Amino acid sequence: MHFFNTAQTTQSEIEKALTERPKQQLDQVETVVREIIGDIRNRGTDAVIEYTRKLDWPSADISGIEIDLEPRKNEQASIYNLLAESAKQIKAFHEAELAGLKSWKQTFSDGRALGQIVRPVRRAGIYVPGGKAAYPSTALMASIPAIVAGVREVVFCTPAGKDGNVSPVILEAIRFVTGFAPDVKVRAFKLGGAVAIGALAYGGANVPKVDVIGGPGNNYVNIAKRIVYGDVGIDMLAGPSDVAIIADDGASPEFVAADLLAQTEHGPENRGVLFSTSELLLKQTVEALGRQREQLTRKSILDLSAENLFFVKTKTLDEAALLSNIVAPEHLELQIRDPEALLEKIENAGAILLGDFTSAPIGDYIAGPSHTLPTGGAARFSSPLSVETFLKRSSLLSYSQNAAISAMKTVSDFALSEGFDAHAHAAEIRASRPHSEYK
């Protein structure tokens, strides 16, 4: 655990501590990932199978990579009701989101028409982590926005264990999606980490190339997505989880501690930050962390995660908001008396949770917005996975001959100022002869 007081430590020192990442370790990960991605790009199926055998499933073969999604006779999905309730909320939220992302066209009296055409991508790839823990919720949170956007084909990848089996609850969630969206073609493959991202981007082992890859993962997945971006779209950089909490002296230390533990139980690389104007709350939260950690089954991971917990005493809530904006957390909880009043000070956060009773797990499972959020400070420049992740926009332009002639001199002068006389010629030629000659 790390402790800071803004009255005693400079902002730059606190900023460095809160944003510093283990660069040497990430450099080593990137070296490995670049080798995997490059090999898959060059050799396709052979590389996919070789790395899957080496990293996950020793007896992997081409015939067993794709998952049979046909329901089994007498199979009772143990979490069906949970999936159904969550899917209902996710669908409703993203349908409301889609309503503001429609095509449009505006016609002007001078012969111009301008607009935008919004269309879904054809095929979406969804990565569902399944290493240290299983995430059936991610199968819904990443795929339903794509389905609502109008994507007609969804390709899942999730890792298999050494026995060649994938997590049963992830399998149930993917099968649920096939019934939830019967008109969408759904396929799934036993591939994990950078291998899965490479296969989704470049194909191999019967995995079709996709247009956009969505879904969270560890540093290997995150770096792989960054490497393939440009050859394929990605939702964002969504690696190890993090949470920041701004709490005043009225907050419950038990609530705050529980929420820090909830996010850091994902793994030892996950980060939690508590900003508070109350030194007593900070002290009580540390005590509550110790008590609660002893009662939890993932205690060994939480013990390791304690190294990535930061406690910052601030002079004011505004100062806490300033430091939080520098961190740009994946989840930001405002456990203060008037969270709405501080909201205008918040510039960078993946999801903002208002009030003592809005825990990050509510957002993770049931509220509706996708829980695939920018991590590691990426909320400074990117947004949560949404229907917009799977949509592409085309600008629409239409000029009559009169409108083109009216714009000709400006276009020509602009083109010549940049040294492009062919551009100028293309604008000027449209005024050289009457349009009727081309009819």
C-alpha cells in the first residue's frame, strides 16, 4: 500500500506514483506479442495451432478449435436467468444509445446536399477472457452492443485449458447469445491471448478475419490489439482493471474497502486508488480492507494486489477530482454527499458511478452500459465499448452544377495554395461545358 498527502507531497510526485507502469515488464510482453502476431500474419493456421499448443492447450488441433454451439439435450443452463436479466438491461441501454446515431441528410436551396450514412461493420470479433477467472458477463457486455448496432456475424474467442475445455459458464453465455439473437451468425473458437487477437485480425484455424475486435484482456491482449489496429478496428485499450474512489468524511469505510477489493481481485496487476479529504476515513478503510480480505476466497490474489493500492489525502474534493483526471480511471466512484456537484469537475473516466450505493459490480453485471471500459489511463482519449464501436460512418456530399461553379474559385485557389493543380483542374473543368452535354 502507498500513502500520500497533498499537503506534504508535490502534485508531480503523486502523479508519477499514480501513473507509472512497469515499463520493462511491458516491453518484454510487447516483444513476445509482436513475434506471435507477426508469425500468425505470415503463416496463418500453422502459427495459430503452434502457439495454442505452446501457451494453452498442448493437444490442440485444427478440428477441435471451433466450438460446437448446438445446445446439448437436457442441458440446463445454470446461470440462464442471470444472463437473461443482464442481457435485457444491456440491450435496453444500447438501443437508447443507437437512437442518436442515425443516418441523416440535409438539402440546401443552392443545390447542395450533405449528410451522413451510418452502417454497422459486417463481422465483429469478441474476446472473452478465461484464464485466471471466467467472465460470462463479458460475452454479453461486448457482443450485445454489436448485435444492437446491426452486426450480422459475431465471432467469439476464449481460451481453453490444458484439457482443451473452455469455461462452462462462458460456453453457456455464448450459447445464450445464439438464442438471444437468432438472426445473427455466431461462431466461437478455443483461442486465447495474443493468439486469439492475431487470428481475429488475420484469420487462421478457420477463424474468419473480422472488421472490429472488442472485449477486455490482460497486457498480452491489450498490446496485441494495439499492434493489429489499422489492419482491423479495435474498441479501445482495455487491459488490467482499475478503480478510483473519491470519498468524503460521510462515506462508509466498509463500502469503500469492499469496492477496492472487488476491482483488485481480478489479479495482482490491477490498481485501486482512494482520494479522500478525511484522514480518518483513509485510516478506517485500511483497517476494513484487512478485515474483509481475510473473509474472501481470492485472498492470495488480494494480498498481492495490495501493492497496487494507493491512498491520497487531499485538501479538497476539487483537488481529488484534479488528481483523478490525471489517473483517468476505468471506474470512478463518487462516494460523497453531493456527487452531482462534483461531476462537472470530472473530465477523464471510463464509467462514473454516483453515490454510496452505486458499486462498480452493479456496472459490471446488470446496469446496462457495457463493462468493457478504457483502462490504464486510456480514458483520457477513449470511450467505453458501445454500439458506436461497431458502426462506421460515411460522409454524404452532393453538388449540382450551379453549386459546383459557385464553389469553383475557392476550391481552385485552395488547391493551388497547396501546389495541387490537378485538384484545381478537377474543380474548374466542371464549369467548362454545360452539364447538358453529358446527358
